[in-house]
Amino acid sequence: MTTAQTTSKSAAAIDKARAEGRAALIGYLPAGYPSVEQTIAAGIALAENGADLIEIGIPYSDPVMDGQVIQAATTEALANGFSVSQVFDVVQGITSSTDAAVLVMTYWNPVVRMGVDEFSRRLAEAGGAGLITPDLIPDEAAEWMEASDKYGLDRVFLVAPSSTPERMQRTVDASRGFVYAVSIMGVTGARTSVSTAAKDVVAAAHAAGAERVCVGLGVSNAGQVREIAAYAEGVIVGTALVAAIRDGGVDAVAALTKDLSTGLSRGTGLTEEEA
Amino acid sequence: MAEAPSGNADNETDNNAAEAFLQGGSLKHAPGPYFGSYGGRWMPESLIAALDELEETFNKAKEDPEFRAQIADLNKNYSGRPSLLTEAKRFSQHAGGVRIFLKREDLNHTGSHKINNVLGQALLAKRMGKTRVIAETGAGQHGVASATAAALMGLECVVYMGAEDCRRQALNVARMELLGATVIPVTSGSQTLKDAINDALRDWVANVDNTHYLLGTAAGAHPFPAMVRYFHEVIGEEARAQILEQEGRLPDAVCACIGGGSNAIGIFHGFLDDPSVKIYGFEAGGDGVDTGRHAATITLGKPGVLHGARSYLMQDDDGQTIESHSISAGLDYPGVGPEHSYLSDIGRVSYEPITDSEAMESFRLLCRTEGIIPAIESSHALAGAIKVGQRLAAEAAASGGTAQDKIVIVNLSGRGDKDVATAAEWFDLLDKDSAESEIGKEGEQL
């Protein structure tokens, strides 16, 4: 992982959590759902209740990696007139009020359409930490590698249970900030248990030299957070937070975040006090 | 060539560009992953291993005499290949008097070119030890073809189809179910073909261990564009050999319709390295390219990434995919195969839009002049051939020749049985209260 030439906001946020003896909590919210203002308020609530990093998703017409809950939310955001450049308002709104590192998660075509350089420049200006790119692999990322270096942005690529050792190495080498380990073969959505594959993916990423690996997909409660915190540097929660804002607004996001953060302490099965 | 060529000057430019390119090498058998700056793999990491496995299996298979023999046997004894090359003498009179030949993919088993690809991919699925295939379908043609191949080879088959399309094409849903497939109505996004592809990809990510995604067109992530073309190359190879045998010369032009572009790339491939042959792809112009209701991806789209490939794409200023519109469900897709984008940029193939009205006029014309009911998809190619024929006739006249000296081959990619309700409604042939009238009305509103 190349961290030398740039100060990585994501890495700093994860390292701060590590210094406190715990894993980092990363919360996902789709921009513009139910409104831009609500996304900013929910992002601030995430940060104030224990999230170290915040992932803001850009609603997209063809979200192939998302399950039904996130699809429904992003489809509604688009129907309400969300436009891509509003994501910078959301990032700015959160970074100006909190210390959390704010990343944007986006399918690649909206970035291509705006222009990779312009998108990167505006994201950096808004205080963003970098991009998580679910349908961009390092093989196709030449333009993004260049722009992310130019603007000092983190590039978070995904690794999966199906990644070969060669691909794992290539992806870890191309990533900055952290590596996103997909816990299972599937799309986003809450699941009752975290697949055992997740631990193996994280171990493989560590073996390939990744200093920070965060696990996402299917994580929805403090018990699962605790399980993952035992072996990964960070835990990513998406669908459960989207369901929370859908059903209970910003207050529900705050409450869920607070609950999730109780699972972050290292040491399996120990409560925060015991740890 | 995004603009419709309108005369000799443009055609000459095409020719020069193609010749200039050919000096640098062949355009045939382009292996991917890239076609110029198009193609590639804009896909989740989770699926890359499966794409690698598919690529490796495909590359080995096409060098394996046993696999080639299996394909040849299925083509001959199951699909009914070679398909005929039929001269359309009465239809030709409406195309400036040039001679038009139809490559009769409509005569294949299941009624279209689609069978070429599904048989090849189903064989690959078996080679990979997969027991289940999934497919997307718009009106149901590729779904029916996939269900057919799955039944033949003993594979489980699941077809994703937009919920609205399921209702409109209830008979095709029944066909797939008769063939043993499960049809899953897609209710996400715009509930159209592109969303059916999205849901198929979601299924594939979750079930990639035992499942092959049998993509229906020459689009998507590598190796799909090059692989799907490979299975359709037989169209162009046959057509080239047949015209040489029947007429002793190459055609002046080749025409095909373009949705994702699989039938087109199949026939084009046979002629890409023949600079004297002009090649035309006809996109769905819907209500007209100035109405916003069309599927003319190359004519009006901009490069972007969708469903795994960089290619021309119908998208808004934010990069969101725009819904396409066409009377023909098979052309109603906002993307296009990456090799077509490349062939357009280098000027080897000219892409032009044909409106619903133009296509339907040609549909009726072929029915009445040749006794052949074409698919509405293929009718776009027929309408285009009329325009090309008239231009060639004018060229011939200008140089002191006759239109009869000019030959145009049209890929008649499918038969129109599936489109009878839509056509009957379009031409107002139905009793207003009939059930068919209701179905046709829905089809027209596609």
C-alpha cells in the first residue's frame, strides 16, 4: 500500500481508532436520501455517535452491487432530482462540522462523465478523503491513479473471496487509505451472520501487505461488528443505516451508530469495559 | 461516423479510412479486451475471477478440434445451418433497383441468430462444470434461446425479464417455462432490459461458483464482446462464401440492425477486411432522434461505462443511463457493443438511425414483396438497405453503370412471428375489442 507520498485522511482516521485500541467504524449513507440536508445531518450524527469514517454513496441508475434496500433509497434520491455535483455539498457539509474522514462511494460512470480530474479536484476541495469504487478495478484505473495522486485522495479498491493471490497483491498495491474487503460473494444487504470467508479475505490482504483492511457487506449489528473488529482494522455498515434513516430519520441513525460502536473494541466477546 | 452520410463524399471517406486502417493490419478476430479505447472490464472485483475462468475456457475451447466439431455439428444438425442467402428480387425494386440478398438467420431454430451464441456459451458452461445458466431478456428472444440451449444440454436456466415485458410478452414467458426455465420478473430501476442485466449480474455475483451468465449480446465485460462475436462469425463467413459462390463477387454493401450489436458484428466480421465492401449498422431511431425517444446509441450517445464495458452510451450530463425507446424490444437498449464503437470511430462502419415508422414500412414491404415476415429488429436493416440501395443506384448512374450491378446483403436476423400483434396494431388490422389488440397496443408503447 502506497501511503508515503500523501497524507491519507482515511488512514489517519483508522490509525486514530487503532491507537484507542479499537477498530474503526465506517458508516454508509446515500447522498440525497431522503434529501441533501438530511444526508448531511445524518452524516454529522454518524460522526458524533462513533463513526470514524463516513462513506457517501452517489445514487446511480444501474447499481449492480447493491441489494434492494440501497437500490430503493438511491432510486428515490434520483427521482427526487439528485444531481451528482450535490455530493460535494454533502461532503463539505459533513467535513466542515466533524473530524470524520469522508469518502465517496461511486459507480464509475458518473465520474467518467464529469471527468476524472474535475471530479477529483472538486472532491478534494470539498474536503473529501477519497473514493471507494465498486466497479472500478486497478486494471482500468490509470486515470484515477493519476488524479488521486495529483489531489491527494485515497483510492479504496475492493477485494473479494474470489480474488486470486495475484489480484489481491495488485489491488492492495494500488490502494491507498485502506482496502475494502467484501465479506461474501453477493450484493449489499443485511445478513444474519458474517461469512467465514471475510476473515480469510482480510488475512490474505494483510499477507499481501495491506496495513488497513475494512470489512463490508452484510454487517448490521454490534455483534457482527465485534466479530469483525477482532481481525480487521475497520468495519463498514451500509444497509442497516439506510434502513434506519428510512424508518426513523437522523435520530435512528444516531441510535444505531451508538449501538454499533459498542462492538468496536478489540478482543473477541469482551465488552468495552472488560477490554 | 455519427452523422448520417448523405452522398458520395462521405462514402468515399469511409472507404479511405478503412483502407488506411487495413494497411496497418486486419480488423478481423480482434481479441479484446480493448477495441481502441473501448471494451475492458468495468466490473466488480468479485466477478473478475469468473471472467478470467471464462476467458481461459473460451481460449482453450476455440483451439480445441473437439469443441469446434461440437459447434459445427450443432450448427448443422440442430440449428439448421448454413442459413440461406436469398435474393429479394421484388423488394429490390424499392431500393433503387440494386440487387438485395437476405442472409436468412430467421430460418434458424428458434427463429433468429441468437441460437448461435447460446449454444456456444452453453457448451462453455458445461466445460467449466457449471450446472446453472442465467440470462437477461427484453422481449424474450434471448431468453427463449437460452432456455432452449439449457434444455438441450441439461442445465438449470433462470431468465431475468422486466416485469412490464413479462406482461407484454406473456407467450414468450410461457415458451421459456415450457422449455423448463424459470422466469424472474425484474421490478428494480426502470424495469427494462438494462435492469434485467443488472439483476442477472447480482445473481451472478452471489452464485458464480455454479452459474454461468449467458449474456445475449456482443457487449459487457471482456471476454463477452469478443466471445459472442466469435459464435456469430459463422453468419459473415457463410454470407461471404455464399455470395462468392452465387454471384462470383463480393457485395458492395452489407447492412444489419444494431441493438447491442451481436447479429451485426457476426455478419460484419466476414467483410471487415474487404475494403470495397461498405458496411452499415442501423440503430433504432424510435420516434426520431430529435424527439429524445430512441435507442440510437452511437448516433447520439457519448462514451461511458455500463455493464462492464466502455462504449457509446445513452446518458445524461450526470452519467445516469437514459432509458431507450424503440418499437423493437430487441434494439431497445441504451448501450452498444464496444467493437461497434471502435468501428464507428475509425470509420470502417457507418451507423445511422432508422425510425419506428421507417422500420414498419419496410416490415410490411418485405411481407408483401417476398412472402417473408421479418422481425421488427431486422426491419431496421431492411429500411437502411433501401436507403443504401438508392445511394448506390445514384452512384451507378453517375458513373454510367446500372443499379443492377450493385449488390447489397442484409442480415435478416430474425423472423417476425413474435411481432405480429405489434404489427397488426401498428397497421390497424385488429378488431378494437380483441385481446390481440390490447397486446399490440402495449407493444407499440414500448
